[in-house]
Amino acid sequence: MMRGFSLALILIAFLSSGCEKKITTELHDVHWDRDMCKRCAMVVSDRKHTVQVINPKDGRSYMFDDIGCSILWFKEDKIQWKKEAVFWITDSKSGKWIDAKKAYYTSENVTSMAYGFMAHKTKPNTKNEIINFDEVSKRIIKVGK
């Protein structure tokens, strides 16, 4: 009897472990013109400046209409997992998703919320200053609008 009970417990544990939801940091589906920016609550519709941040601890996705909103959300809401966060941003030319932490940025651009930073997958040929994600973050926090 005891052996049958132990076997049943092992079988239940084995079967229920297959039901666990896998945590992913891959892009989540975007519902353009319906999803709202987590910080400012504007509808996400501009496919050239959108940011998706994923919490690697639980796989939850957060949408933003501009990189400025995403950076300030971490600061204002005192989010502790910023360094581990997975940041996706749309390339300013193609609109395709790229790793925001590896992107090249130009400033003084017209963007959704007027923070002015555009992301590029490859280093753009421009006379404008080219900066990285950390510098973009510092500048946005400094202005803090």
C-alpha cells in the first residue's frame, strides 16, 4: 500500500511539472493601437520608437511608447530589476525589434514623447552624435520630464 502511494505521488509530481509555464524573455505579441504605455498610458502606435521591457524573473512584458517612458518608469516606480531587464526597441528605420542595450542611438530626433532618442541596429552614418543605451538612460534621468 505504501509503495503504491509513493508511486502515485511521484507520478503526480512528474505530470504536474510539465504544466509549469516556461518563463521567456522573447518578445511578446504587440497589439498596436490597443496596448498602452505602462508609464504615460498613451496608446502604443508608433512602430519606430516602441519599447518592450521584459522582467526575466517572471517573463512579464511591459510596453512603452518611447524609450524615455521606459527609463523613467524604472526610476519613478523604483523597479529593482532594471539591470536584469530585457529591453527591446524598434529600429528607427526598419521598425524591427532589436536589443535596446546593444543599439546605437542618435539624439535630437522627433519621437513619440519628445525624448528625442532613436535606436539603430547598426551604427548610422550621420553627423549627429551617436551614443549607447547607458548614456541615453543618464540623459533621460537628468532631464526627467
